[in-house]
Amino acid sequence: MEAILSMENKTRIKDIFILALPAILEMGLNTLLGLSDTLMISRMIGKEGLAAVGFANQIVFTLIFIFSSFNAGATAMTARSYGENNYQRLNKIMGENITLNLIIGSTVLFFTYYLAEQIMQVFAISDQVMQMGISYLRIIAFSQL
């Protein structure tokens, strides 16, 4: 019976980790950004601001999921092209992914900025929290580009 952590399996696990590292770092940085916003606003503005950031971040994390999904697929295709030494295909995939991210990011920015009020109305929140959430959502929408 083959050992679970054979040299081949250790190499495979290491390769998977290296491929997953950019996604792990991206999500970690997004989480740190949300955490720092939450800490800063809770200390400077108060509980209404904290509530507004919490509600708006629910929307933002959903949008981040969209980007992460496309990028995970592109990462797999890029890794395969790299493994096949097909650098022409690799460059094409990367260019298409960047273009797709710009298109999706611009669309998300436009709709999030101009429809922030309608988006925030999905939550049953006070008017003060609603207005703060709309302002925060419009500002943070630019990070999606």
C-alpha cells in the first residue's frame, strides 16, 4: 500500500499550493481591507457607520466572488499552458482574462455606483445606516475596477 504522503504526493501538494497561492493572497488582502475599514469606521464614526460598512461589504464580497471565479478558471488554463510550454496560448489567455476583468470591473463599477441606493434597499435598515451604506458602497465601487 502506497504511503499517503509519498514523495510524489508531496510534490503534487506543493504544486497545488503554489497554484492556489495567488488566490489565497487575493482573498486575504480583500479580507484585510474589509477588516481595516471596519475597525477604522467603528472607532471614528460609530455603530451606524459600522452597520453601514457591514451591509455594504456583503454586496462587495459577492462581487469579489465573481472576479475570483473567473480568475480561478484563468489560473487553471494559464497553468496548463505553462506546463505545456505553450507560451503563445498562455499570453492569449492572460490578455483575454485582463480584458474580461476590465469589462466586468467597469460594468460592476457603473451599476454599483449608480444603483447603490437600489442595491442597499435589499436590507431593512434605518435611513441613517442606509445613507452611510450608499456613500460607502459608491466609494468602494471603484476598487472593483
